[in-house]
Amino acid sequence: VNRASRAPSEKTTSRGRGTELDLSLDGVPRGRRALSLADALRRRIADGTLRPGTQLPSSRQLAHDHGVSRGLVVSVYEQLVAEGHLTADGGSGTSVADLTHDLSAPRRARIEVPAVAGMNPGQPDPALFPRREWQRAGQRALADLPDLAFAYGEPRGHLPLRSALRGYLGRTRGVDTDEDRILVTSGFAQCLNIVVQTFTRREGRAVIAVEDPGSAGAAAQLTWLGARVVPVRVDGRGIDVAELRRTDAQAVVVTPAHQYPTGVTLASERRHELVDWARSTGGVIVEDDYDAEYRYDRAPLTSLHALGSQHVIAAGSVSKSLSPSLRLGWMVAPDDLVPDLAAAKANADLGTSVLTQATLATFIDVGALDRHLRRTRTVYRRRRDRLIHGLGASELDVSGIAAGLHLVLALPPSSDAGELAEHARRLGFAAQPLDRYRHRPGPPGLVLGYAALPEHAIDSAAAALLDAIG
Ligand SMILES: Cc1ncc(COP(=O)(O)O)c(C=O)c1O
């Protein structure tokens, strides 16, 4: 009995009834042979070597082949029948059960849960994820990790990643810090989570100002976490700091480099006003640097951290640059917040997966992130240019185009933005009505994510969308 089985139809072998089995019990102590045989059969069923319907050798045959008692084989077969791995076919023998049949049977009602992140216009193209380079970095990181790395890690994150981030944020965003002040998070979402935990513990309730319009997901998450959310108006120069001053917010979440979703850049005097607000009130600025890597027509903007490192949490993630599925982000925090934020992180999840962190550290250290960004920036710039060209056939105002993975298209006054967003989604855009991001009413618009639309499809999609707008 030496050959693996091949197909369900292969029911007869040179040895007679039942497929041949490539099993070896050589060297297995007598007392463990039943366990070993059962394990081997389970493994072959699980990995598909033994497919549903495959008939097994008779107990007599198998016992003979392995020099074990027939009773032992019978008891193993009975055990696997009881587990549902095998079926006893009465007179015709024992075969592998059709587990797929059982699994597909509607034995339990489905449980639907709400999606955490809906159709988001800022998503990168998942087809551009650098699988090979990521795999290489992962293999290298795994080989290099010391044994100690497989214990619980330090709650702020894997030190080599914090070092890599220190270098990366220093050279790309002007963030001057050290590893002590960097925390690795499960994306920007967890940054918000632990900020709220920290303020709730310190002040009883977190009061967090957000941009209006601003990230709908962030506002919903903050509310869900029990924070009081205070919307502050955004105009053509970014967040209105005078309005922020009239609130009692302990922290404000801003997107200065490319305001989400309008795409405006926070004007220089507003950047200074904002840091002055933080200095004079003790408030904290949470800078969400969500798509800073993708800028097309201008030099990178320095993080607000450079203006006031003790008042700014400079946060970011790889959700745009690599993939939101990695759930990897970071925050560079003011000194007095680091211990509380680290405690909140530790109590949330005892730390982010070290293997994933180590992979990103290697990915950054070997220059793969820079190469990936150069490559994808070119792809996204071309898609953006094509879309702007396509939308240029109309008089509609297009804004927020200098960076990121989406733009804003102003709609004629009486448009149904919800319906048009749905139409745009059918055309392949990641689209939402601008109202979705507003806390107070405003003129209709569409937030159009173009990152995942192949260049050749953009002309016709833009034309069809303009047609629908009328
Ligand atoms: C404004 C904004 N900030 C941050 C993020 C990223 O969140 P995370 O890092 O948790 O994936 C997104 C995701 O779409 C976003 O739209």
C-alpha cells in the first residue's frame, strides 16, 4: 500500500477493492499506531489527497499491509465515521464522506453583520498590492527574527518597525522623533480608538472636533466609542480654527495635507493658528495623514508635527499606500501622552502582530515601499489625468485633484447625488455623495474614487457619468 489515491473514481486497485494508501506506520510505537493511522487519514481527507467518495481499502487489507491487527483498523474506521470523515457503506466498504455536501446544507440561519467600512472612495487598487515583494520581505523578516520576537511584544510595537518608521516619516514628512514616541497601531482606526480611551479615562468623556465635511467613518467610529463629536466647518483654506476655538474640544482630527473629502490643503496661516489653538488650550491635534504618499503636482507637505511636536499626534497607515487589509498604522505622540496611549493600546489587543510589523519594517528598510510608491504614483496619476480629461467635457467644477485617490465633482443644483453615486459605482468608480461627509447641508457633489478603475476604462466611464448627470 504505497501509492496516493488520485480520483474518486479510482475504486479498484491492484490490491483489489479500495484505493491504495500511501501511509507508513514504520517506527510508530505499538501503542500509538491507531492514533497515528487516524491522524494520517484525517490529514489526507483535509488536504484533498483523499477526495469525497474515495473508497478505502478493506480493514483486512489495510491491517495486512501495515502489520497491524484488523481490530485496530476497524476501530480507526469507526472513529472516523463517528467524526463524519468517513461513511460506512454497509456491505460495500468504507469511503470518504462528502463534507462539502454537509457544509452547504442550510443547517443554521445566516447571521448578517453591518459592514465596518462601506464603499470608500479612497481605496487603493487591490490588484496593485506588491505580493511578490511583500512575500520576500516576509520571508526575510521571518528568517531574521530572534526567538524572543515570538513572545508578546512591547505594546508600542516592534522596535525595528518603529526605527524604520522614524526614518521614513523623517525623510518623507519632516517628522523629527525617536522610537520611544512612535506607537504602531492597527490602522488609523485604532489610533482614534486609543485617543478616545485616553481622553475618556482622563476627563470622563472625550470631546473630539472633526472636520465638516470630513471622514464619515471617523465620525461614526468616534460616536460609537462614546465620544462627543463636534463638527467644525472646512472652507477653501481648510478647517476654520476660529470656529474650533469656540468649541470645548479636547482634540481635533484633521487631514491637513489633502482634506478628506474636499481635497483642500490647510493654508499656512491656518496651520499656525491650529497649533496656537493647541498650545493655548492644551488641546491635541490628531493629524490624519491618510493619503500623503499620493501627491501629483506639488512637493510633499510637512507634517504639523514639525510645528508643534508636543501638541500633535502625527498618525498614518499603509491603508492607501499598500492595503487596508494589513491593518497597520502608526502614531507619533507628544511625550505626555505616550504612556497613556501605550496603556490603551496594550489593553486593546496586547500589540499588533509582530510578523506583520517585521515584514513592513523589512519592506521599508530594503526600499520596497519607496519603489512601490513610485510605481503606483505613476499609475494613479495617469488614471487621474484621464479622468480629469474625461470630466473636462463638461462645465462641472472638479476639485481636490492634486493628491490622493479621489476627487470631488460639483453637481448641478437640483441633482440627486445619491442616485448619481450609485450610477457611478455601477460604472466602476468608488463613489459617494458629498452629503455623506457633511454635518450641515451644502451644494450637491460627488466624491469619486478612481484608483481601481483601469486607465482604458476611464474615458467611457467618465462620459457615461456625465451623460447621467445631464
Ligand atoms: C480619512 C481617512 N483616514 C484614514 C483612513 C484609513 O484608516 P485605516 O488606517 O484604519 O485603514 C481612511 C480610510 O479610508 C480615511 O478615509
